[in-house]
Amino acid sequence: MGKKRTPPHIVQMQAEGTKADRNLTREGTYEEAQELANKMPTFPPDKLIYIRNLVQKVLRKELDLEVLKVFIRLTNSYMELESVYPRAKMLSERRYNGK
């Protein structure tokens, strides 16, 4: 007889950790996003530059994507994100390629 295989959903739950671990991670993410939201300028052009810089940090892997998602949700900056994403991506690719 072969060894009994652990179901994939159990393996995933074990890899994610306990509910307390996930909540702690979620709280840390929320706190970091809240700090970014508190630092965000209120003047619209400065706000766009700030969000673009955050997107560039995510693209360079200096900032966690989950933190940006929570930040956008907290500040309701979906429209701003859509408008700055193409430029942020172009700028980060240009810097990455050394141009």
C-alpha cells in the first residue's frame, strides 16, 4: 500500500499559517497602507505624482503589492491609479533598461 496523500486544500492551509498569523499580516499591511495614506498630499497634481511614485516602487519590488491595493482602497484612488499606471510602467522600464 502507498502512503496516503494529503489533500491540496489542507496543504495550502498549512502553508498559509494559522488564522492569527494571517490576521497579523493583514494588520501590518493595513497599518503600512494607512501611513502612506496619511502622507498623501491633497493637491491633485501632487496626489497623482505621489501615487505614480508608489506604483513605481511596486514595479521595482520596493513596496508590497498588497499594501498598494489596500492604499488604493482606503483612499478611493482608482481613477488616479488608472491615469498614472502607464507612465509609471514606462518610467520604471526605462530606468530598468538603463536608458
